[in-house]
Amino acid sequence: MRSFIDLDRTLGGQPARLGARLARLDVGRGREGLYRDQLPELLHALSHETRIVSITASSAIEGVTVDPRRIEPLAQEGVEPKRFRNRNEREFAGYRDAMDEIMREITLEPISVPYLLHLHRRLFHYRDTSGGRLKTDQNLIASYEHGHREVLFTPPSPKETEFLLPELVHRYRAASKAAAAHPVALIGAFVLDFLAIHPVADGNGRLARLLTTHALLEQGYGVARYVSVEQRIYESRNAYYAALDESQRDWHDARHSVWPWIEYLVDIVAAAYDDFEGRIAARRDLSGLSKQERVRRYVLDHAPQVFRTRDIRGALPGVSDPTIRLVLAQLRQQGRIKIDEVSGGHGPQAAWRRVDDPEP
């Protein structure tokens, strides 16, 4: 709520460098309708792949990880609770249900306190816990290193939260309706305040990412359906926490700067649009080639410098994993790609780095 007390102060000093990046988001938003008409098969495949990646990544940010072999089965709707093996699988399925509800809505329900508590209830539906309720005890944002706890931020008390959360929602919706600033800047300010309030006992980060996706879709930025914003947050989580920490300083006194956090969010969404455009370009460029040649050309000409199997799968629907693995093995033998040790991952989760100037 603190970010919306005086929007002229909060958003009046927009960094000059941010203008072009915000304009880039608006260009991407404008092209989405064309792509939906021209390439419905590709967009359907991208949305399916993105759904699984987003559920996995947003859960993993909070340490909720599951066996990679269980991801596909758990991502399916209607998995019986008795089949869950542990708490992480239950929370994974809860995030699946909450995100699916947002993605399925033709007309998105406006953000409200009852609605966000409903999403929170969905998050913890498969666990014996009090999902869907505001916190009743004081919570802290802390880091734990070498057995030592360091308090990074103290959110408002439960009593204050009962006032601050409804006030935040009201002010955000009023600012959006009045077009008081760029939509993504307002979304960033809203999510920053939500995370500062930390209104629930558990799941604040996951709920914030669900609300980010909801708000982006509501404002017409549909890239979150086709490219995983959550995956980009996961891969840059150190920058995520650094930007959040910087923007929360002096938040209680409303003297904080929202710009580190908003710039981070804008960069994440802009990268998602760049990826989206790249996949569209690849599809057009690779039409008519054999499946193996499509994989080869995508890796060498269109993939990011560091990529994973899921990037190829998302860009080339209809190409099987065995075909992808075969081509990757050939390119590795030829010295055109190598395992990227810095990014980590093994087997299907391994990160690959393209070698643009292989040794002869």
C-alpha cells in the first residue's frame, strides 16, 4: 500500500532508460493477436509447455521440488490425492490448480482480497493447512546462513494487514482504472507492496507470482501464456531477491524506491517477449525441413546461447524427445554445443551452451 500513497512521488521519477523497455512490452502485446490468428497450433503447444515449466519453476523458487520423473504426471489435472508421495507433491499440485484457474478464465476476475485468498486456498488445497486465511502471527523475512538468522525485513503485523491489504487492492485497482502510470509499472508496485505486507503465513511468493501473471493477462500482456515468466524469475532469483530487498528499504515510511523492483520485472517480461518472438521466427524459418534439421537449425541459429531441452521442445512442437536427444548428441560430437556447467542440471534438465566458433 505504501507505494500507492503518493503515486506522483513513487512513479514520478521513472528512469529514462526504462521508457524504451516499456514500449517494447507494448509492441509485443500488440503482436499477440496476429500470432493467435496465424499460428494457433504453435501457440497451443507453447502454452502446454509453458504451463508445466511455470508450475515447476515457481514451486522450486520456494524449495518445493519434485522428482523430475513425476513432473509430467503431477501436472495433469485430476491427480488423486492418495497418489501424492509427499508434501512437495501436494503443494506442486496446488500451484497447478491455482494457475490453471487463472489461465482458463476468459474474463479474468478482478483482483480482490476474497479472490487472492481463494487462490491461496487452492495453493494449499491438498495439504492439511489453513490456506485461504490471512496471517495470525507476526512473520519475518530472514536469511539463514551458517546456522545464523538475519532478519531482512519485518512485514506489517496481522492487525495492520487487515487494513493494508484491502487498501492496497483498492488503490491498485483505482490507479489501473485511471491509467495513472504504465500498466506494468503499476503491477510492479502492487506486487512489491503485496510482498512487503506478506499477508499469509505461507506461500506469499507463489501467490505473488500468480497475481503477477493474473495482472499481466488482465492488462493484455499475454506472453505469460506462451513463455514462462516464472522460469525466468527462477533462473535470475538472486537478482529477484536483490531487487526486492533494495525496493523494500524504507518501505514502512513510504520513502522507498520502487524502481529496482519494477526494472527487474520489466526486464523479465521483456525477455519473455524476446523469447516468444524468437520462437515465432524459428517456426517460420524452419518450416519445410525435416525434424532433425529443424532441431539442428534451431539450436545453431535461433536458440539462446544457453538453452535446455525444454526450449527446443517449446519452439518445435511435434518433434519428439528422442529426435532432440539424437541431434544434441551429434552437435556435441561435432563441437557445436557443450554442457554448460555454470547453469547446472543433468540429463533432461541439463543446460547446453552453443559454441559459435568451434575448433577445426
